[in-house]
Amino acid sequence: MQEKTLVLIKPDAVAKNHIGDIIKIYESNGLRVIAAKMMQMTDKLAAKHYVEHIGRPYYEGLVEFMTSAPLVAMVLKGEGAIAKVRELNGKTNPAEAAEGTIRKLYAENGSRNAVHASDSPESAAREIPLFFSAAEIFD
């Protein structure tokens, strides 16, 4: 089934010039970029995007990191896109991620882990409109 998913190339990977490397991995695995932009996340956007994490011990550090520098937001589309992207990204902690995954290749640690991706169709449906209007998605 064709799906759409949100991907964020986080500030750590952007700062290290890995944008193209990461996009190449997605495209080489049958996913299409149907929306993309570089932007800086605001505290307000972070609170909406990470609403389920508000109040957790790591929330403030997460927001501080995600708002610290530019990131690249994208919508990817493809067959089974949500599961495929999560597989390509690898485990959150790069030390536990499989060889060749984005996090194994480009993440610094479990917090500065290069990429975010929607974890379910419901999350994708909630997250995509936070970053893109319908007019910005070239489906």
C-alpha cells in the first residue's frame, strides 16, 4: 500500500552535511520525496510535534536540540513507506542500529540521532500537516 510519512533530518545531521546522503538512502530504496524544506523548528512547533513527550524528563533537552539549528522536513511516499523508513533509519541508539542504517552511519548518540520518522499511519496523518500545507505536497 502506498503511504506517506514525515521525515525530519535533525540539526546534527544537517550540521554535518549529511542531507544528500540521507535522501539518497531513501530514494535508493524506492521512496519518493514529495515535499521538502529546510526550516528552524520553533518552541511552539516542537510542543505540537512532541506533545506526547511533554512532562517527560528528556522533553526540555529534546526541544532545545530540535530548535537549536535548521533541520530538513520531508514527506516521503512509497509502498509501505512508514515501516520502510523506520527500517532504513535503524534503532534510536546508533550503537544498537544495524550496519548500513542511517543512524548507524550518521547519528551521534540516542538523542542526537540524525532523523525522525512517523511511527504509524496515525502519527503521519498528525505530523505531516504540522510541517506542510496541502499546496506544498507534490503527490
